Amino acid sequence: MPEHVNRERCCGSVDMSKLGRCRRCLILATSLSVVSWAVYAIVRQRLSLPWLTAGVMIYSCLLSLLLLAHLIAFFVKQRE
């Protein structure tokens, strides 16, 4: 990891150049993605509301894309 990155302020604002550098953000994206898919499974099994199931699925897909973006940025920056 480059030494010029300030780890204390990495989550303060949305800056795409910081994507994949902050360990806290990576853990948060992973946790949110896993929890959202667990909620989707529970909603799908317990409730028969298609609009709620679809909404939770869309939210889970978006969080999974966020996690994928973090992981791609992390591995690209590791190679540099």
C-alpha cells in the first residue's frame, strides 16, 4: 500500500481513487453484501410479497457490485 495514503480519512468522502485501499471499507462492503443476501433468503422464504423480495434482491445485487468493485480495485492496486 502506498505510504502517502491517509488511512484515518479514507472513509470521509466518496473518492474513487481510494477504492480498494481501505481495509475497513472492504470489510464493510463484504459484511453488507453477506447480510443483504441472508435477508433476501429470509424474506423470500417467510414472506410472499414479490415487491419486497424484488427490492431486497436489487439491493443485494448492488451491494455485491460494490464489493466486486472494491475487490477489483484492491487486486489491481496490489499489482502496481
